[in-house]
Amino acid sequence: MEKITVREVRMVLNDFPEDLEIELSDEASAAYEYLIEYAKRLHSKDGEGT
């Protein structure tokens, strides 16, 4: 599986309008939801020490 960074994703999406809707397959949708929950857990761990 190929890995990409958040920076690479931002660079690719930079010129897209913020209200652009993307339809995901069920499999992609599940992966996206997992990614969002993982990012939230990481973010909350970063803020615990402050």
C-alpha cells in the first residue's frame, strides 16, 4: 500500500473549491471515517498536556 502525507493531499486539493462534493464508495467511505476518527484521537492526545 502506498502512503501519502497530509501535505501531499493539501497540495493536490489546493485549487478545488471548498464546497466540492465527492461521492465515495462504501469501502472508501469506511476508510475515510476511520481516518477522521484516527486524526481526532491524535489531535486530542496532542492537547492533553496543555
